[in-house]
Amino acid sequence: MLRVLAVDDEKPALEELLFLLRADSRVRSAEGATDATEALRRINRALDAGPDGEDAIDVVFLDIHMAGLTGLDVARLLAGFARPPLIVFVTAHEGFAVQAFDLKAVDYVLKPVRRERLAEAVRRVSDLTGKAAAAAPVPATPVAVDSAPDQIPVELGGVTRFIPIDDIAYVEAHGDYARLYTDEGSHLVRIPLSTLEERWAARGFVRIHRRHLVALGRIDELRLDAGATTVRVGGAELAVSRRHAREVRDLLMRHARR
């Protein structure tokens, strides 16, 4: 069963979160901290004690906006430890989801916290730690899959959803943002195209233009017309810059031979 530390500098919110956590049959203990300094002190003590120690912590449910160090600051500090506890962010702010999952958060729960949504976060942690209770789990509302590297979080109507990267056909630059195009529609995320190019190169995404990143396997057609190169991706026709044309042709040829 899980040993939990909840961190929130708003006492009513912390008490409500602890109440919900303690009511879950998969939670063995749930303690609270009202600021990042206190939380880090407890986590350090837990790490010194080891995973089987009396003060051990399996997961930290962490608010983002707090006086002093923020929840993101705490997560960055914990990333430097060899075996840090898992992290679930619990926040009223939607705009930090990408940063949260870059920091390997297990989940991102929006306030006001619903019992069913919190139960889903506990399930995710239980699955990762192998500490699910033998008792029947608390019913949970199914949501998108876990925050694995093959997903990217997007905001839709105030709800964080997870889009499989394999569903993305191409990406278009919008300044410091990028628009992801799938067969069902598009989603704007606050990540520069250059960052996605670096992260997704191993997943078969190739830069074809300063504005576009394309999944190589989603290219239906390559066209050469009067010196101009384009590719067709579903219903979209995208220009390939001269700088990238040779690389794109070579990659497509190698991909076709597989």
C-alpha cells in the first residue's frame, strides 16, 4: 500500500486532499506539508531511511504555486536523487502540464479535486510501484493513458488529455508554440518546433521546412515540380525547403526499403 506525502500551502486544500487520499484503500498513510521546505525535509529523511524505512514515501502529491519554492522547483530538485518518490501534480493551473510531464510526473490533477479523478491518479501510482491493495479498487472514471514518453499532454476545454505521438501526422511552428495535426484535428501546445524535432527524431519525425516537422511514415507522396519539392500528408500538401529536400528524399527511400 502507498505511503503518501501531500504538499499544499493552502491549508483547506491540503486537508481536503488528505481526506480523499486517506479514504482510498490503496493508501497506507497520507501525511501533509504546507511548504516546499518542509516537504524536502521529509523527503530527505525518507530517502535516508530507505524504501523499507518507517519514514519512507512512495509518492508526493504536489501543488505547483506555493510561496518560496514552487512545486516544479521541488520536482527538479528530486530529479537529482537516485531513487526519488513518484510525483503527482495537483494544481488549479492548466498551463504547466508540459513542464510537469517533462519532469516525469505520473499525473496532473486539476483543482477542484474530484474523488474519481484522484482515485485514477492513485491507480497509476499503484500500478507503477506494484503496491495496489488486494481490496477492490475505488471506482475511477477512465481517462487517457499514463504519462509515458509516447504521449503528449494537450489542453482541451480546461481538461488535460494525452495524444499518442503515433497519431500525429505533422507539426506546424507557431512561434514558441507548435500545432499538432492528427486525423481528428489539431492541438496547440506551448513547445517550440525545434524542441519537438530533437525529442521525436528517434520516433521517425523529420524536419522538412522551418515551419514543419513530419512523421516520415505518414508521408503519402513526394512531388518534384519545376524544382520545387512537396510532400502530401493525408489531405495536406507541405513544402519541402531546398535545404531539407535531399535528406527527405534519402530518408523516404530508406524507409521504403524496410
